[in-house]
Amino acid sequence: AAHRPALLRYATRQLGGDAHRAHDIVQDVFVRLLAQPPAEVSPHLAEWLFTVCRHRCIDVQRKEGRMSAFPAGAAEALPS
């Protein structure tokens, strides 16, 4: 919990100011943390959290880059 505010700020910056997406990513980071053996993560908790957060931000940005909206009317013009 002590790292949550810093992770939110970090993720928000990585995502161009989108605090809503940043919140979702930080939640996901903590869910992933719970799945890790404590002995493996404890010695370097902050580094682990920020690394996973950075990777999740990159994943989200890549996914959004692949998804593009059709221009208005383009879907109707596709051949059937």
C-alpha cells in the first residue's frame, strides 16, 4: 500500500495522463504481486512493482496501437 501513490503517478505519466487506465494497471500489478511467492519478491519489492507496472503500461499501449477505429461509414463499405 505504501507504493500505491507512487505507482499511480508513474503509470499516469507513462500513459500520457490517463489516470483511469493507470488505476486499472496498478490494480493489476498488485493482483500479480499476490500471485508471487513472498520470499522471491520481498528483497526487491519496489523494483518488482515498478518493473511490472512499466511492462503493463507498455502492453496496454501496444494493444491500443494495434486497435484502430474504422472511419465513419467504413464498416458498411466492407465487401460481404
